[in-house]
Amino acid sequence: MTELKPIKGRLLVAEPSILNDKSFNRSVVLLTEHNKTGSIGFIMNKPMKYKISDLVPDIDCSFPIYNGGPVSQENLYFIHSVPQLIPDSVKIAEGIYWGGDFDSVSKLLVSRKINTKDIRFFLGYAGWEANQLAEELTEDSWKVMENSYPNILTTSDSLWKNKLMELGGEYQIWANAPKNPSLN
């Protein structure tokens, strides 16, 4: 398999060997930025017990909140597929955008003009300083994979398992292993 380079819109799939990393164990990160100064992304498969209305009481909406990563977990972020409805969105890849005007998002949520297939919210993000991600890739902490989903916002919590199954071979064994192998 050809090793892909990390670029915006690709996925970082945590290697099974990073079992002891609480933040990234069994994670799939959507890269939203990657350049010589660093990288930013959001963990796509770690829902939290919070809903948007828990964090923004003015928005009566039960959209789930995801753990986006260990950086700035006091801040709310979002990615979406509706740039025509959310001004100031930043394109990540075809059909997927980051951020934009939150007042517009609030109005869209209150008026029920967007749904969970259109937007996903995160507390925190995953961030790497210059060369940090390259080092982690050299250490085999991550596999870089194409985002093959027509709408990554509709993926489930089993995203990590699904991506390992795509890798095949020994990864299929890890995909079906219990979260804590010592309890096996």
C-alpha cells in the first residue's frame, strides 16, 4: 500500500499500538489544516455525553457534541457541508467545510433548517506543531487514509474499526479486538 501524505481532507487513523494514549486511542482525525507551521484536525468518532443545548442554552437542539481533541477543549468548533447557509466557511475538501459565522449556525439550528447530516460540533481539536505530525507518522502512530465517505458527518462511532478493516491484514484482527485487551 502506498503511503499517503497528510493533507487537508485526509484522515489520520490511529495505529492500534497507541493503546495508552487516552486522547487518540482508536481515533480517526479529519485533517482540516496541514502546512509547514503545523496541523489541525478533529476526532470524528468520539461522541461526548453533551448536546449542543447543554453548551449553548439559547439553542434548543439535541445535536451531539464530539471530543475534537485535547487542545482548547473549552471552545466549541464545527465542521459542516452547507457553506451556502453558513457565511465565512473555510473549505477543507470537496463537500466539507470548517467553521463560519456562528450566529448564522444558531439561527439555522433554532429554525431546524440544518440537521445532523449537515453539521458536527466538537469540544477541542487535535493540533500538531511544525514537524510534530511528521515525527508521529515516522513512529507509526498514524496511518494516513483518503476520506472515502460521501459525507463524513454521517459516520458512526465505529469509524476506526471500519478504517482498520479497509487496511486489511493484521489490522482486521485489531479492528475486532476489545477496547481493553487486558480484560479479554
